[in-house]
Amino acid sequence: MKVDVVMPKMGESIQEGKILRWLKKPGDNVERDEIILEISTDKVDTEVPSPTAGILTALLAQENDTVEVGKVIAQLETESSAAIVHSTPAPVIEKPIVTEPSKVDEKPIIEISVPSPSMIPLNNSANITEVVMPKMGESIQEGKVLRWLKKPGDTIERDEILLEISTDKVDTEVPSPVAGTVSELKAQEGDTVEVGTVIALISSGTVTVSNQSNPIVAPAPAAASVQAPSIVPQSIVHTEEVATPIIDIPRQSGSRFYSPLVRSIAEVEKVSLQELELIKGSGLEGRVTKADILLHIANRSSGTTVIQSTVVVPPAPMPIAASIQQSASVPSVAPVQVSGKNWGNDVEIIPMDRVRQIIADHMIKSKQTSPHVTSVGEADVTQLVHFREINKSAFEKKEGFKLTLTPFFVKAIVDAVKKYPLINVSVDGTNVIRHKKVNLSFATILPDGNLIVPVIKGSDTMNLSGISRSINDLAQRARTKKLSPDEITGGTISMTNMGAWGSLFGTPVINQPQTAIIGIYAVQKRPVVVEVNGEDMIAIRHMLYISITYDHRVIDGVLASSCLKEICQGLSKMNASTIDL
């Protein structure tokens, strides 16, 4: 069956994208969710995964082509023997793994399925477009289907809303990439679905609705005999020897799902399927997360994790029990220990939620990627504090929200970055990517205690009033999960303001793939030495520590310190005569 790959919609205002690079060529085999190309829009650069496994048969657009959203850019051919699949996941039929190839029966296995009520069989003249769970931000790996606005058989226009989805950080609507007829919904309301997974099929050709309810058997090749369906659990090998560890990890084993990232790590680190099945997953519905498998690998390397040998059992469609008696010829070993240290009874163990795990992974990745260096400066913001006190009531009446010091911090940072543009960069291999726009990311705390980082796009073109409105709008919608994907991606430099919580100084972690983050801390009254008419005097001033943490691969101390000095001086000079609200 041919499957079309279309230019994805990267935000409500995006209508086209530019193809940066094809990572696959015609004739290549691709796995589902494997990256096949990179694209760029005015607001975001991203990778596009394959919607299904198969062979890439045609590239319908060239590198550097600008293509309209929803237009077909490539075609995939799935295996010709693939059967029609249930809208609810059917058991995965895998080829048995044996230790002696000569004993394998080479007869093909044909899958037999019955269409579910939500599936409408299509005739050959229909062009099928797969709708996938979109990526709603750099750290988002899955989304929840809130509500389908269309049902199978409904007609739909291009860009008409098909469904509503929710993630931990964003609620949004998903438009249809093409005009046509909804032929199948592959996820139910309330389902949590991995990014890149097909959630619906839309036919943009002639559709013939069939009431056929009998089982449909996929035709077998003429020279091959048909073998009845046989479900072989991945963890069982039918032989009289010790089971060979299964290194080729399937997407799903029994009821357990393994993400592409976990499977990739398992392949590199030679973690067998048997080992994975013994790891207690901390993710959604017991899934093994990146943190789980990395902890397991670390424990295994240090000798604290030992895998229990799997002993062969007679054929049976059930998991291998942990209590299976070991063969006399195999030495007895201890079971896997994945829970870590035994803390005793005087502690409370609180599992990380999924967002906290993602944040943890992001922080570790940043530390492993960038050599972090922090420089510190100090600003006298006495005049700025007085200006705010005098004008805050009038500002609130005019704008409808409170005037804080944050917009002034952002303005000082943006002005300094414009003067030192090599702070506003990213790293791509051995290339330095200098961003022409200053898209400032600022950390915002959510009601559940987690963080989200909205982006003020084009902050270098805004005055103080515009910056104030943008900060208030983004922060309010962040707390109510109303941000769009565009508004949490594409940042070029970050600011974190910890002053509201009384922090005097810190060394924040760089928000990859950026290379600098500015830390703003508490304003406090301190006695300082000031010069008045050429005389040194001690005065009480409102003082503020500011830090800049930077990637020492591409930003040196002189550049970072110069930019930091400019930020401090900019804040110190802000007063009634220089501020224009």
C-alpha cells in the first residue's frame, strides 16, 4: 500500500515549509518514526519522522524547495502482504527466534483481521493521508486525545479542525492536512498517544463504503503455502537450550510498549528484551523511560544489577514467570535489581512525574553538551525601582495588568544582545549559527510546580510596552495551557528570574540548543559606596546580582562579560527620563 508523506503544519500561522535536507533516498528502508527529512519554517526548524515502516519509493520535492502545508512530498510503499489492521491494536505477530536456522519453517505467516466498526474500507482510487500526533514542543513526546470533532464517513476541508489534543504544557486543536473524507480514527478519546503515531486516516479520493463484516484474509504469494496465524511471545524460544537473548527490541512486547528512544539505547548498550521486561518502568502505564534504562545500564556496569537467566519452557502464549526453575547446567544468579538503594521505612518515595523526567533528561543533556561557565555582575536599580513605584498604578489602569520589573530586565538583555550579537548563537557540529532575531525565552512556573519556557518572538523589535504585554499574555496562557507550539519553540537566548523567590544568586543551566542564559535575582537594599560630586560616600541603594551562564565552546569570557556589563549598565541608567512606556 502506498502511503503519502505530507508537509506538516508547524503552527496555526504557518502555511508552508522549506525542505532543508533529505536523510533518506528512494529505495531506502525506513522504520516507523525514523527521521526522513529536516524542514524549516519562519518560526521553527524540525525533523519529520516516517509515518509508517516501508520502502521510500519517491521524493516529490527537492532540498531547498518551499512546499505548501499538506502537500505530498514523498511516498512510501508498505509491505504488500500487510493485512488490514484493527482500529484497536491487534496482537503483534513476530517470526520465532531460534538458535538453529535449519529448524525454521520457512512458510509465510498470513495475518487475518476483521475490520472494526470505525473502519471504512476504501477502493483503489482513494488517496490515503495519515494524520499523526503532532510534536507540541521540543520536550513533548506524547499527547492525549481530548475530543474528536469528526467521525468516520464525515467530509472535512483542509485546515478544518479534526480533533483537540492536550499535553502537560499545551492544549491545542489539530487541523486536517488535506480535504477529503475521514475514513478511520485510530485513537479513542482519552488515549495518550506518542508523537508521530498515526491517529487518523483521511481519504482525498473516491470512497466506497463497504458493509462487509466477514474476515478478510490477505492473499499469500502464489508459490507459498499459507500457515495459520501464530502468536509467538517475544520472550519465549522453543528449544531445549538456554534462550538466546533477544537484542532486536520490538515496538511492543505483549502489553508493554517500548519507545524508539528506549529501543535505540537498548540496541547500542546490548540490553536484551529479557532484561527490558524485568525493568520496572516509571513512565505512563509502566513504560520503561530513558531514565529507567540508563539507571539499569549504570547498575549493570557497576555490578549491582544482574539478569536472571531465562530457561526454556514448553510452547505457551504467556510471559515467562520469574519463578521458573533454572536448568542444572546453568549457574544460579540473582534477579535484576532496578529499584536502587533500599532506603528503609523512614522515607517517602515520590516517583517523578513525566514532565519532571523530561526536564531532568534535558538538564543532563545540556550539561553533557555544553561546557558551562558563569560570570556575575551587579546593577544599581534604585532609579528603576522608584520609577516603577510611581507609575505602577497608572500603568495597571491603562493596561489591565500589573507593572513588574521583568519587562525592564528583558529590555536591558535584548539591547545588550543587539550590541553583542555573537551571544545570540547556536552550535551545529563545527558551525556557529548566528540568529538574526532575538527570540527571548523566559521560564514560567506552572500551577503544578513544573516549568514551561514561552518565547517572546522578535523581542528586539519591541518597546517596553510591547514586551510587557507579551510577557503578561504568554505567562497567563502558559498557566492555563493555551499556548500554541510556535510559542514554546524557537528561542535563541533565555532569561530566568529567581528574584521573586528571594534567591540572591545562582548558576542556571543552558536551555539547549541555545548557548547562553541570563539569571536575574532578588533586588535588595544594601549599603554601597557611591561617588557624589567627586566624593565617595556610603548610601543605601537597591542592588541586583545578574549572572550569565554561557557555552564556552563558542562564547569566551570577554564576550560574555562585555554583554553582562552592558546589561548591568542598561538597568542602572533606566529612569524617568530614559523609560518610555
